[in-house]
Amino acid sequence: VWDSYTCTMLLGWIIHPTDIMDKKSTIIIAAAVIIVAAAAIAFVMLGDSDEKKDYSETSIGEIGTYVPIFGNATGDLYIDKDDVDMLQSIVNGDMEWDEKKAPFADADRDGKITQNDVDLVKKIIAVEPCTVYYQDYFGEDTAVNFPLTNRNIAVTYYQQAEACAILGVLENINVASRAATVYEDLWPSLKDVVPWGTTGSSAITDDAVEKFIDNDVSLVICTPRVENKELAQRLHAERGIDFIQLWYNGNYCISTIQTMGILMDCQERSEKYMDYCNGIIKDLKSKITDTSSKKILVVNGYNASKDSLTIMANERHGSYALINKYLGKAYTEEGTNQFGFVYHNVEWMIENSQKFDSIVYCMSGNSGFSTNQNTKTYYTHEEYNEAFETAVSYFSKVKAYEDGNIIGSVYANTFGFSAYAFLKLIAAQLYPDLFTLEEGIEEVQYWFDNFNTTKIDVTKVGAYTYTGDGYKTSYPKMEA
């Protein structure tokens, strides 16, 4: 549930297209891995009647509804007594293990369910040292030296720093890519870390590896890239460095944070994040129905011009995934690239105006946190409005523009764990009769108050929505 913080998490994370394209090879692999057929596991636990547990609904569902940690027999978002009970029932012969229906039941990865699996899950629950396996973004079984607590951490991009802020371990980061350290005003402790690389790449370079070793890094939370995967396997085998390689947009966010929360013994914080996201989802679902939902075109600001607009038209992209799932019917198209992008010009948009009611324009790097690395200041409302008006001018002949139905969204709704914070703000502009802009701002404020280390008043710092007069909107505008 969403590829932006103190006004970048809320306002516009700057993710470079070059870095995104580096992730191509991971997407199709992941799609094959995360989809597991949902089927029932029917059995009745033995014992006293009060202790009986019906697991007939147990199954692996869509990503975001389970954690891919081996030992998660019941296929939910927790490692708990239910998993112990289910595994013990298999060991006792009271039920059979169907690996297709319960793919994470085999905690020790030896191909069978034994008492050792039961004991291993008990150790996970008790947070006792042991080897734990999880399924990474590539669908590979990955071993870690559990628990991942009190570690010197390295992160490869800003989303991983964002995850550490949510989990309360940001100050454990001592090495980071410049793609994370550039946001040191969001996370002040990053001012003191050892940097490597560039602001536009999450690749683990030779220089990064040297700094991992020199600074006793024992946990790397990294962007899942093929080259990072191969390096992770080698460094784990040779130096015992643990790696977390999980995805961080769309519905992956909930699963990833809870998986990290379990592995890093930060479940209280990860569950608070899950509750926050699920609360937003519940409210959106209760008010936006299939019959009332709008047709939406999701456009991203990558190198935008009237001759080449980046359309999000596939679930592989975070902004499309969440908008399509919770805010309306997003435009879809065959033939997108591996990240769900397809490119069209304004003429195409004019010709196809009937296919969408509204346009959600995710302004890439044009809102929120400044790209000026010397001043590190937040954008003002005036700067946000100017950027928005420049962007929407591309659509001046499109029906959605004429109707006032272009929504200015921050880059957060594209990638990153903070994307959920913006869903109600976008909803208030799509459905002003169902949600208010004040409600949307409240969710953003809650995000900063509870999941970020920098505390701000979002009514005074940063700009989160269009407040100008240069474009006539169909929805109410907040006062600057």
C-alpha cells in the first residue's frame, strides 16, 4: 500500500529515471514469485474445545497480506502461536502439509515439516538467536542471522532510510548511498554517516563494499537489483553480512515493513505502520464504490514535455497500483515497459480523453524538498503552484483540464512507504463530496508525527496540494 518525507515523503521524493530503469530485471521475476494460488487448508485442531482452531481460511493471498518469512505457516502478517499450533498439528499427523497452499511452513527449509520447524518458530517468537529464512524480492530463500538487532546498518537508497525511520533504527545507519544522505534534513542522523555513490543510483559499488567492511556494517538494507543480489550472496557467505532485499512500493510496503519488523524485532512500530495504512484503506473502501469511482489517468513527471508524457498503465508501478486499487479505475494499456510505463504525446491524450475523467499528475522532483543540495530548503506554496501550472499547461486541450480535473500529486505516491499518507489528499481532490482536504492534511500530519524523525507542522512547512489561481479546479483548494 506506496516509487516523500518532510515534504518529500509528503512532497516529492526525487527518484531518477536512471535508477528506476536499473530495476527492470527484478519486476517480472517478482510477479511470478508473489502470486500463489489461494486455496483452503481445512482441518480441526485437536485438544480441548476452547483450544480448537479452524484454519480453513488459511492461504497465501496478494502481496501485502502476508510476510514471506519461513515459519509463517498460516500465511498471514504475523509469526505467532497460530503458526506453532499449525506446524505441531502437521508434526502430530493431524493434518497434511500442502506446500502449495502453505509455502512458508517449512521454517528450516529442509523440505519437510518436523519438530525442528516448531522449535524454530518458537525461537523466532521469543527472539532467540537462530538462522531464519525469508523469501526475497527475487523469490530466493535468504538466510539471516536472527535477530537483526543492534546492527551497524547500511542503506542503498532513500526508501530504505525511510523504512529505518519507521522502525526506529535510523540512528543505527552508519553507511549510506548519497541517494539517502541528500535528505539529511528529513533524517538529521544521516549527516554523520559515511556516504558513497551518487544521488541517482542504488547500486552497491566496490567503494561501498570497502566502506561496509571499514565501518563494521553487519546489515545492508538494499534496493533489490540483480547486481546487488549477487553481491549480497557473496558478502553473506564470506563476511556474515546480512541483507534485506524487499520491494518498497504499492502493496509491498505493508509486507516489507512487517517482515523487517519481525526480523529486526521492531514489531510494535511495524504494526503501528500497518494499522495506519489499513485504516486509510478501510476508509477509502467504505466511501469509494465501484459504481462511483472515476476513470483516472496516472501521469508521472519523468522528463515531461508535450511530445513525451510518461503514463503509468500497469500494476508494476507504485502510483498506478495504489490509485487503481483504492481511488478509482486507472487507465491500463498493453505494451508497457517492465515498470508499467508507456509514453504518449498530448495529441494522444486529446484523442483518448473519453477514457479518463481525471488526471493525477505526480510531479517528479517539482514539489516538497528542494533539489538545491546547498540550502536544503522546502518548497513554498508559490514554488509548488508554479511547478504545477507549468506541468498542467501540457494538458490545456485535454478534456480533464477543461473540466478542472487535473490533480497535482507529490512524488511520494510513486515510490516509498509514505505513499499511503497522500491517498486521502488525492481522494479529496477526486471526490470532494466524500473527503475533505483537511482530512487529507490530517493524514499527512499524522505521518510526520508518528513515522518521521523530523517533526513539522504541515500547515506551515511545505506544500502538499495546489493552492494557486492559474488553473481553475473542480475541487476546493486549501488556502496557502
